[in-house]
Amino acid sequence: MSEKKPENGTAAGDRLEAVRGALISWFVEHGRDLPWRYTRDPYHVLVSEVMLQQIQVTRAVPFYLAFLERFPTVEALAGAPIAEAIRVWGDLGRYRRVVNLHRTARLVVEEHGGEIPPDPEVLATFPGIGPYTAGAVACFAFERDVPFVDTNMRRVLHRLFFGPEVPDARAKDREILSVAAELVPRGRGWEWNQALMELGALRCTARRPLCDECPVADGCRARGDILEALSASPRAAKKPVYRYKGSNRYYRGRALAKLREAPEEGVTLRDLGAALRDGFTEADLPWVEGVARSLEKDGLAVLDGAKPAPGTPDIVAEERPAYGAEASTGAGETAAVRVRLP
Ligand code: SF4
């Protein structure tokens, strides 16, 4: 691959207008029809942004619609018990997000009169809202011309203005954010940021970018190197397969599914363990207690009748543990501990 120096600010500035025009035109023609693109309701936009992080767009759509059907306003979400919010969140996973979203809804109602604030710096003070989500809500709900970058946007900007991002990044985050800030066109921040995200999702993908179908290929500083690399290895290396079944997330997800269906008082640890693992025995109680306590730590479950267990690891063992370890209480007592949604 050829070595390229990062483009200086002036050279980048010369190309901004062309890049903006080409990308926005492409987005208008090729952008996907997604429900959150039809709203400027700050709460709806916030829900979509919280749901979309590291979740495929097509997977998130039905969850987004179902969540808003049950909780159409920030007041509706704030007024609901957290257990109900977790139930309605369904199988989307990453359940800490719904806990934070619910906390945010309550703070918005209690401290901001039910109005989600438009200022990204204020937004970033709410639970679980980082600089990306704060910028996205400010832009997509309030049409503020603010820059923000997620993984996809960072990759696109790096390739366009600095060259390939692998094997070593050629620009620091602050440099990329500075280019992002320079690029946001006045009065068209909403379209621009949507277009940048869409390019990262549909064309400038991480593993196999479609440079030949890219609207901003002209002058892209990564295109030559990427085409060269792709022609040398036409089939991209297979991504290592993430073994979801049997992972911590797998058991946490299944435990929450069981709790969502359970009566309000929840289920015993013994029943929870039997639902999660075939051939569950008393010897598996420390393991299922670990699963329940990891949910408790994230505000997703409550253990009734359990003693505090300082020694209980908050990382759930993926495989059966060495069962010589003592449970936090006697086995009989542990088995009877009830686990429920908060
Ligand atoms: S030309 Fe290729 S690397 Fe450059 S922005 Fe387009 S898809 Fe990405």
C-alpha cells in the first residue's frame, strides 16, 4: 500500500462542498425508509438512538415501534414501573440501556418539565447518554448543525480525508471530529449526518467497502489502497464467529425472558436455574446466583431473601464453575431466594 500523509486542513476544505453535495444527493435517492427519519419528536429520536447502538437497523425497527406504541411519550415511560419497561423492551438485549432510558425519562419529567433539552452538553448528563447520542438527538430531533461521530462515521471520515484506517489509524479522534465539525453544512446538519451514517452502513462498510458504487469516491484518500487490497484478496477473511450460545449475554437474556413472563413476585433461584440449564442441580446454584446478581447489579433484577454476597463474582461464569466454591448462603436458602424484575 502506498504511504499517504494526512491531508492538511486547507486541502480538505477545498473538497468539502463537492463531498457534501454528492453525499446528500445520494442519500436523498438511496437512503432507507426508516420510521425514526419521519419524526422530530425528541423522545422518539432518543429511543431510536438508544436502541440502534450496535444493533442492526432492520432488527431494531419492530422493537422501536412496539416500545413507542406502549410508551408514546416521555411521561408514559417515566410513569411506568421499570419492570414494565424491561418487559416491553422485549428481546432486543443490552438491557442496561432500557434501565438508563427509564431513568432519563424520569429525570426529564422531574427536572426538565417533560421537555428533552436540545443542548448536547445537557443531554450528555443523562444516564447512558454519551457524546454521540447527545449529538445525534440534538441534530436529528432539534435539527441543530452539530458534529458527532459513531464508529461508522469515524471510519468513513478517516477513509475520505486521511486514508485507510487499518492497519494503523492515521488520524486521532479529535482530528476526525474537527473534520466532522467543518463538514456539517449550515441548515442541513440533519441530512448531512444521516447521509454520512447511511454511507457507512450501505457503501463504506468496515470489511468490504463498495468503492465502485460510492458517491464520494472521487478524491477519497483510501479508495486506491482499498481497491488494491480487495483485488489482492477478493474474499474478505471470515469474521471470527462469536459464540453467543453459552455466553454471559445468552444466559442474562434468557434469565430476563423468564423474569418477564414470571408473576410479580418472581421465581426462585432454583426455578430460574432449571429454566436456564438442562440438568440443573443444586451444585449449579452458585452459577445461577451469579447470573441473577449480574442482572441485579445493572438494575434489571431484585433478589428477595438473599444475603449480601460480597464474594459473588459479578462476571458470570460461561462454563460450569469449580463447584468447591461456597455459595453466599447455604444451598437450601439460596435455592429459595426469589428473583424478580425491579
Ligand atoms: S471510495 Fe470507498 S473507502 Fe472511500 S468513502 Fe467511498 S466506499 Fe469508503
